[in-house]
Amino acid sequence: MAIKFVLNETSYFGEKARDVLPEEIKKRNFKKVFLVSDKSLVEAGVTKKVEDILNDENIEYTLYDEIKPNPTIKNVQDGVEACKNSGADVIVAVGGGSSIDTAKGISIVMTNPDRSDIKSLNGASNTANRGMPLIALPTTAGTAAEVTINYVITDEERKIKMVCVDPNDIPIVAIVDSELMASMPRSLAAATGMDALTHSLEGYITKAHNEISDMFHLKAIKMIFDNLEKAVNDKDEKAINIMGMAQYIAGMGFSNVGLGICHSMAHQLGAVYDTPHGIANAMLLPTVLEYNGEVCYERYVDILQALGYPAEKYTKEELIKTLVERVKALGEAIGITQTIADYGAKIEDIPMLADKAMEDPCKPGNPRETSKEDFIALFKKAM
């Protein structure tokens, strides 16, 4: 069976990488930009760093910033209308997963108007047309939305997160500028970094993993463990730059092989309680790693060896315990000590959360088969 890998056609990395944006716009003969960002980045002056470049090069643009932290169907639909009215021929997204995911949804509907309900994009999509050209500049080191074929949109009516998987949405250019990422507050850097770690670990043990994805994920795991604490706590410039690369490398992997039930559960916390996605993953990851270790502990040998442990000598129980403890320790070191109850999860809601997790598109990739009863037990343990 053939292995398929989908990646960006062009990517840039490093401090002030955003300076290449005008060149990429002009050489592709784009005339007007639809700039997608969120209000917090606009107010913090982060989006302005990109606006200044467009202004200096006399590139016309329209700004759209009506985006929630967990972007909704309405955010995408309103963005589509604004994009149509702008007359733009390229989308430039500046932000974390929220902005880039919204931009991806807009991009797809602009060229596939039959999907304007947005709900029909949920899951593995079969859109007919490549999305409107999209250039992504991430401001967080976590989601890797700039390199993946996935985007997540919240259906507020049904209180579910739709995981839309579509090769037609991948940005044509990714610009990973560490200076944009350096503006993240500590809490956001911590949350998005743990999201990247979850991508790496889940991607390494998912059913569809292969030699190519394994290479990406093991490298990303090592880079994140070595640099996340320094990037968050010390604002170390080198560590921030490496984290930008690490989350991108993880994205190259999981975008092509999928994830698992940590994401299935985290999506429900975000949809029901508006829990930030990275925090949700960080709170759930140790519990899920312990659960999955029962069937894939041999994969934990490779992970722990990459982190410098003589794991080939460990028992199954030692492998699981060591990896879980390392993940917990990293989360605590960067200030993530909450449980899902701290973010509003209620014991009486757990059966409902389990039902939703059973339907999540990330569930089939998990290495261990998971029932509703298993989800209930896992949510309870994470309380």
C-alpha cells in the first residue's frame, strides 16, 4: 500500500522570516490580500508587524479579525462574506490555530461554495476544488496549522468541534517567524507547546504511523522536551526558534497519519466548556499515555531512548510510568497544573462527553480500541 504525504510547497523559518511575504505575494501575481487575524493579536500589535510590511510594499489588504479562540461556523461564514466583498485574491493568516483554521475554512468555501453550510466539511472532506491561495504566519508554537491538512471549527449549536481533513486547505506558503512567536504570553506558550508535544506523541503511536512520520515525530519530541521550558520560562530566543521548528516538524507528521483519543477528548472540552485546546491536551495527555501504554509500550522504548533513557532495559510498567512522569513534570515546570474540573468539567457531564468523543474523527487512529465506558473512566481519572 502506498504511503501518501502532503506538505507545503514552500516554507520559511527564523527571526524576521516575515520579510519574505511581499516577494511571495508579488511573484505569484497576487494583487490584494485578505488578512485574517484575531482581535487580541491586533490589539497587542502583533498583526501590525505584518501590516507594516504590506504597507511598506504598497500591497493593498482588508483585515478580518472577528474570530473566537475556538473559531465557530459563524466566524467562517462571516469571513467568507468579508472576503468576497474585499475583492482579494490571496488570504494571509496571522495567528495561532484559531486564525489559521478560520482562514482555511474561508479558503475552502471561497472555491467550493456548495460547502457554505460549513457542517458538511466535518471529517474527511471530498471538496472538488483547491482552496483560495493561503499564506500562513503562525504566532504560536503548537498547532502547526500552517503545514497540516486539518482545521477545527466549533459547531456551537451541537457543541462539537468539527475536525475537517482536506488536502485542498493546506497553505501554499508557511512563514514561521520566531519573532512573531516571541510575543506570546507565558500561558499561551505553555499551552501551545504542550499541544505540539501531544501531536508528536500521539502521531508516533497512532495506528497509521510509518517510517517517514516516525522520523518527524521522534525529532519533534526530543526538540520539545529540550526547549519548551526554556522557551516558556526564560523567553530564550534560541529555544523559541527551535520550538517553532519542532511544532512544524510534528505537524508534517501527524497531518499525514492522524492522532488519537487525547485529541478526541480535548475537542469535547473545548466545544462544551471553551477550554483552550492546548491546555485540554496537557491535562489529558498523562492519563491517555498510561491507558495506551498497555498496548503500545514498545513504542515508548523509542521515545524514551530519544530522551536519553536506557529504556531497552525497562519493564513494561517502568516504560509507561517513566514517560507519564516525564510528561507530567514538563507540564508542571511550565505552569500547567490544573485538572479538567478546574475548567468546568462536571461529573454529570461525563457520559455526554464520552458520547461526543466516540464520534470524534481522531478516535479511529488510536492504538487501543476505546469504548464509551473507557472514555467515561478516562474523563473521571482526569478530574
